[in-house]
Amino acid sequence: MTDKQPAIFLDRDGVINENSAEHVKSWDEFQFIPNAIRTIRELSETGLPIFVVTNQAAVNRGLMTIDDLNDIHTRMLDAVTAEGGKITKVYYCPHAPNEKCNCRKPEPGMLLKAAEEYNIDLKHSFMVGDAWTDMAAGREAGTHNILLMTGRGRWNVAPAWDRLGVDLSAAMDVADAAYIIKERLAGRQVNTTDRLKNAFHMGLRSQDAWVL
Ligand SMILES: [Mg+2]
Ligand SMILES: [Zn+2]
């Protein structure tokens, strides 16, 4: 019996690729966020498995097929691999909110499934996302949660803060989150409470103006 190991969970839209209000329905519409691929390579160098956990209700809403989604993920993984990074597995939830599944974030189902399949120590794992739902799923699973200001992040500071308070890190983008993860793995805490507070107050004043 091998020891459990921590993992890094990444949301997809708004973390790895640019978020789209119209949904990302094909590879043509998939645009990597600057530094995301390089950061995934850096995170791979920690030796921890990396999992993508993504809500893709567009599937069950009939906006794209599972094949379309798998095609996007195959190409995404190829691009990451080409740069020397490794994503162990992509978990997706195809369900619409009214289906009340246990995998659509804020439910923790995808993280729990990965933990079971790969013997993951969730308490020492990380969840990186741009939405309060990512943070809530992580909290349920027991991970340390990092909210990014890319994607929908700026609009999610208040709801995330509301639900998790200071038990949450704030990062500018996935590269900044990687710094926090590596520091924590080295036993050092990165205090982002001031950042989070600034983001929160700036978010209240203007939904757009905040930059770290
Ligand atoms: Mg997202
Ligand atoms: Zn689901």
C-alpha cells in the first residue's frame, strides 16, 4: 500500500484557457491564457499529479457533443505535453444544473473521484479556480483553495470571500498560484489576506478596475 500523495486540481475555463460567455465548444474557440502551459510544466516538476476538473454543462444543454469536448481535451493535453508538462487526467461534468448531479462544482464529486482513483491526500492538495464554485468544491473536499483574478475571478471575490473568508488564497493568475503552491509545499505560508481584502474592496467599488 503506497502512501497517499497530494495533487494539484486546476479548473479549466478562466485558469488554463480564456473564459467565454458563449462556451468553448471547439478547439478553434480554445485560447490558452498566457503562461498557462509553461506554468503547468512548472507544476509538473513538483512531481504531484495534476488534474483538470471542469464543469461543461454545454454538453447536456446540447451545445456540443462529448466528442467535441474530448477533442478539445486531447489537443489541450498534446499542447501541454509538447512543452514538457503533464496533466494526469481531465475530469468533466457534462450535467446541467437542474440535473442535480454530485460532480458539478460547487459539489466536490470530481475531486473525490480523482482522490479515489489515484490515492490522493486531499488535505494537502490544492484547488485553483476563478469561481466561488471552485473554492466551494475544494473546501468540501478539504483542499487548500486559490482564487485567481483571471477569467471570472474578479467577479467571484465577494461570493468566495463570503463563503470561505480568509481560508482562501488570492492569486493574480495560474503562474502566481504556482508560486503559492510551491511555497506551501516547501512548508512556507504565503499570506494573501491583504490581497484578498484589496480585491474584495476594489471589486465592490468597480467590477473592472482591479489589477494586482
Ligand atoms: Mg472557471
Ligand atoms: Zn455532473
